[in-house]
Amino acid sequence: MNSDKANDALIRRNAELEADNARLRLLLDRRDTPAELRHRLRTTLGLVRDVIQRSAEAREEASDYAAHLRDRLDAIVRMHVAIDHTGDVSLHAAIAEELLTYTLQEGDRLLLSGPAIRLRPRAAQIFGLAIHELAVNAVEFGAATNPTGRIEVSWRVEAEGAEPTLFLTWKESSRAILATPVRHGFGTEVLTQMVGHDLGGRTTLVFEPDGLCWTLCCPFSSRVGNLVPDEGEGGANGE
């Protein structure tokens, strides 16, 4: 019975998504729609389609698939709203606000540090999805599952050759980590393949004895973002 209800809910959710996509396609076809908005919506729709397809390939139970898909789409929507508001997004704010969704607030157990960076829309969407997957893992399996856990996220930009490079590290540490996550699939693919491929860089995902460590190294080109020197170290907290 519960499985039937979950399947019915999933069917309704997919129907709602198709209806939303149809309305967005109509908007994209309107000639008076600004070109930048059309491009942004097409990019978001492409990401949504990819998330739906890849999530479905994870072979989860219908109820789990529906819950994980809903959470991922909500993360995309949150980032899309932030982009619509300012045109680009503070990296610090993107991380802090996604973590706050899971009641992980900056303080002794969550440390964010790095220069002020504004992300371009496509890069912001990809970063947002990665941070979402890391946050979910932390609250289900990692450092956020116990009071001794800490999460440290740091980033820096270094000049290497002709183009600067962005380095970002997400490091969890705790005296009592539950276990290596058993939920592989699309979330792991986002962190090990999708982000690096989309940003033209590379990522590593390691489950160390005291917790997960994820790193990103990618060219810091104008399509990814730009530094905001006058905001100083630590990043902007708001948009």
C-alpha cells in the first residue's frame, strides 16, 4: 500500500514537472523575452532534465527517488531565484544558505573561509548542486550526525600559468563517523564527474578515517566567476 502511494505521488510529481516545463518552453518561445533570461531558463531546464534522468537511473525505491529528486530540484530552484535576484551569486552565500536549509549554521562546527567570489549563473547552479549533495551526505552519514562533527569549507584562487585556478575543499572531521555512505549513484556522480566536467577541472572524493574530503580544482575563467577584492577575505554573507 505504501509503495502504491509512493508511486502515485511520483507520477503526480512528474506530471507537475512536465506541466512546468511546458509553461517554461512557451516563455522561451516568446520573442519579447530577454535573451539573457531565455538562455538562463534553457540552462536551468537542461540541468533539471539531467537531474531527473540521472536520479531515475539510481534504481532507488520510488519513495526514496521522489524524496531525493524533490530535494535536488528544490536546490536548483533556490539557486535560480538567487541568480534572478542579482545576476550572479556570492560563493560564500551559496554555500552558507544551502547548508542552512539543513540547519547547518556557520559557527564552531561549520567554518567557511576564502576570498569574496561572485559566481556566474551556470557555475552557480553546478556549485549549488554539489553543495546540496555534500550537505545531504553530512546530515545522513557524516559530520553533522553527531556533536563532535565539524565541516570546514575553504577556497582560494591562485595564478597558475595563463589563467588563475580556483581550489575549493570541503573537509569533514569527527571522532564518530557513522560509515562510508551507502547511497551511491547520481550524488556521487555529481561530485566525482559532473562538476569537474562542467567547469573544465577535476575533483576528488575521499572517505578518510575522520570524515569525507571533497576537493575541486578548476580554471577560474570569466565564465566561472570573478573576485571581488573590496569585500575582503571571508566572502560576502548576502546578495
